[in-house]
Amino acid sequence: MTDDERRLIDLLTSTHPAWQYEERDLPGLPRWWATRYYPLRPDQRKAGARDMLGRTTLHQLAEALAHHDEILHRSRY
């Protein structure tokens, strides 16, 4: 993990504290993953929220988390 990636993980942890972040090196799967500490309610899942998000880069993961926050806000999280 690079210094820039560490800084971005720290930023994500402070901005989106409901998630655990990890790097995985598995062929054919995204490299960066965010997993919620607590499961979502059925109505939140129905609105499009997910318990896990995986993306190739941390910047893509940050964008996905921001979009996910919008989904939860719309579903009256």
C-alpha cells in the first residue's frame, strides 16, 4: 500500500466510519473493498444500498461510498 493509499484510507475511515476497508489481491475481483460493520435493513437494500462495495481503485471506492450515502439519505437512513 502506498502512502497516498494510506492517506485515502484514513480519509475514508473518518468520512465513512460505518465501513471496514481492506485490500484484496484476488484475480478477477476488485482490489479495494468496503464492508459495513452492521447489516442494512431490508428497505435500505430495496432502495439499492449494499453491505459490501468493491472497486478497482480507492478513488472509485470513495465515489461509490458517496453514492451509497445518497441512497441511504433518500431511504431515510
